[in-house]
Amino acid sequence: MAGGRPKGSGGLTRQAMLKALTLRLGDDFDPVAIMAHHANELHIAADKSRKSHDREIAIAAMEKVAPYIVPKLKHMDIDISSSDGSMTPPRTIRLIAVPVDQKDAKSPPAPTQDATEGV
């Protein structure tokens, strides 16, 4: 049997610090919520100032809080070969966006067959 405290329970220093902060700031003290709030405030200020430096600060703040909010993404290898080991040729799809508010917008050009399509 392994000894020690349960995983995630925190040490005495952590528990004492959390208790002191709760006593001082109230039971609803949540450091992650506070970080998220301030990161959002920095984001709003950066949008208003439109300065590159302000945006960098806002992004750094969001990066600090993100691991507590969303799971970290991992790469995944996917085998796209068929059961016989061969690979089907790639198919290219072209999307054309036309602004809706243009009254005299011409129809998009007819789709063309890509060189890799239908091989």
C-alpha cells in the first residue's frame, strides 16, 4: 500500500494558503475565475486600442488561463489507407465566398475539375 496524501489533495502549505485566502476574500474566492475575468478585460482593452503590444499581453493572459478551462489538444495519427494498403487520391474542394450585401455581385465561376480529382 502506498503512503502519503491522496493525489490532488495538496500539501499543508497549499491548504493553509487556501484557508487564509478564503477567510480574507470569502468562500466564493476562485483564482481561475479571477484570471479569466482579467484576461477578458485585457482582451477588450486590446480590441479598443488595436495595438500589437496590447494584443500580445491579452493573448499571454488567455494562454495562462486556458489550461484550467479547456483540455490541451494532442496530435493524432490517422491511417487513411484502404484495407488493401493503397491510398485513394486526394480530392480538392474549392469554396467560393461572395459577400451577401453586394447587390451587383456576379455569380461565382463554375467549378473546375482538379487535376487530382477522378484519377
